[in-house]
Amino acid sequence: MTEANHAELSPSRASSHLWPSRPYEILNWLVLETSGQRFIDNLFVELCQRLNNMGVSVARAALNFMVENPQFRGARILWRRELKEAEFTTYAYGSENTVEYRNSPVHDIHAGLTELRYRLDTPPLPGEYAIYADLRAQGLTEYCAWPLNHTFDKRHVVTFSSDQPGGFTDDEIETLRNLVPAISLVSEIRLKNRIARTLLETYVGPHASQAILDGATRRGSGTTVGAAILICDLRDFTHISDMWPRDDVIELLNGYFDAMSDPIEKFGGEILKFMGDGLLAIFPLSDPDACANLVAAIEEAQVHLDALNQANIKRGHDPLGYGIGVHVGDVMYGNIGSKRRLDFTVIGPAVNIASRLESLTKEIKRPVLMSDTFVEMAGNIRNFENVGLRTLRGLETPINVYALPSHP
């Protein structure tokens, strides 16, 4: 930091009195009356509105979290007086190494600063952080920030800005300072809840994650969903993983799963499970267009896979082959495993048939095969090609199998 920047930092204030320094109605509300509010962004908006109602000149406020999340490294919840809802922004991994972050007051708090106040209604100081010019341009007169200390030494940041001439009064600063420990407590609980939900959604999907959060955690518990089922698998992946460098294999798998997953989610499907180089997805029959949406997702995924193959060919790699099996029926997923380790997995005869159809694609050299049950339910959405009666492993009676017409 420059010498000028040092001038903006307030030293840690040793307090000889107990917290809080005096009774606050808003503090009682925050600690005692917010247990029914699940979401930290909504709670934060109400907190800022209540501060305004009691005469505290907060015009802008933000919560800045650094989290270990599979999807992002950090997030900001931003409130401004003219907004009815908070703005939620995520930051990608690597953002903590950028010049923008390292040259910011939030970085100073993360680095150990216990309190920061900066007047914005005075001439800019040489070397001041860029955010101060932005805040000044918004008509704000003072910026302050404190750490939110969570367990395991996790440190986050809350900031408040005033638009009052002369900035915050000493009484306003004292009020905000007294709120910080309570904000730390209520934000940690809700942040952990949100991270738990995100992790579950990331690893087991929305349906399964909701079931787990609702209490379906006992071994042997489960639920059944009627759905159109899609199973996809790469071809010759064992050969690829043996021949390619490890990092190239991981990059290839991620590209392949992106090509498949984005259309599935776009058309209302849910990926229940990744299985090595394959995946299992369902389109719940609660949606009357489930079958049509599944077909549309496959067709869009094929376009993406073609583009991925063109890129692989340019890099000197062979194109990827794949097989997709499609069926419709009941899918049961639930807790199966040992006493100490459970897997929220997917089972059922309908899943087995989709898997057998996927395996059949290798034999008859068609990338997408569908059961007659699915085609009958899908109706005349496409001119599916009948490839004849086939006996699938585990089934005594042959079924009519259909292929999806080649995409353009």
C-alpha cells in the first residue's frame, strides 16, 4: 500500500465495555427475530432498510464472501437504497490473484485489518483505490468496512457507505460496529446452508439434494420418479486414457460433459449421476413435454459434440464416439451402501433398459437408440427409425428398438 493509503486505516479499537456498548432494537431483531429468514441476501436487505428507518445514513452496503465452492471462489451481495432486492455477483477462481482485488479495501480486511473508514467527500488522495473514485461518483461521502469472522478462521467482509454530508456520524459508526458480530453469526449460518445446498446440487442434482435436505438420509430410504431416462457413454475411453496425458484426458472429459450437460439442463433435464465417462439424466414426466425435451437436448448436444470433435481433430486427436440409450419409466434413487458410507444412487429396471440400449449402440453402430415405450410416449415429434426387434440382456421378451435420425 502507498503511504497515502495508510492514512485511511482506522486502528483496532480496544473496548473496555461488554458488547454491545448499549441496547439496540435492531440488534435484538437481528439476533432474536430472523430465524425464519433462510436467505442472507433477503435478511441483509431488511437490515439495511431498518438502519435507514432508524436514521442511519446507509446508502450502499455489501457482504463479500470468499468460499470454497465448486462453481465460484467468491460472492458479493450488494444493496443500494434504490434497490428492493440485493444484487448477487460471483467471482471465478483466480479472481483473488487479480490486481483489482489486491488493490482493494476488501483485500486489506482479508489481510487482517480490523476496521477501515475512508472519507469520500474530500479531495482524492494520491494512490487511493479505484473503488473510492467509483463510490465518490455515486454521490457517497464515506466508506467503512469490517471483517466478518466465521469459524475455522474464515474471514469475510461487510461494508457500508453513507451519502450524508460529512459522512457517518460517530453514533452511526458505533451502531454499525455493534452490529458486526451479529452479522457474522447470522451470515455464517446461512452461508453454510447455502454452501451445503450448492454442494449437494453439484454432486447429486436438485431432486436428490432436496430429498437429502428434507431428511432422506437414512440407509434404505428413497424416492421414485416417473421420467424419460437418458444414459450416455463415451467410446474407447480406456484407450484414450491410456494414450493421452492426464491433463488432456481431464480436459477432454470436462469438454464432453459440458457438451452433454448444458443442453440437458437447458431443456429441463436433471443429471442424477456421472459414471466415469458416462452420465445418467432424467426428464421428469411431471412435465408433459419431457420426451420432446429429451430429444431436443440430445440433438443440441450432438451439435456441441461435433464442434468439440472438430477442435480435437485440429489438435491431432481422434474424434470422440459416444452411445446414448433412452427409455421411459420409474427411476428410484435413494441411500444405498454400508453403515458408514452411503451413496445417493439411482436404480430400477427402467434404468437398466436405458443402459442396455446404450450398450446396443456399439453393436448396431447407431449413436442414439430408444425403446418402443419411449417412442410411443413421445408421439410424432420425429420420424424415429425402427431398427427391429432386439433382445436386451436381462429381458426375456424382445422389444422394438428405434434410432434417432441423424442430425444435419
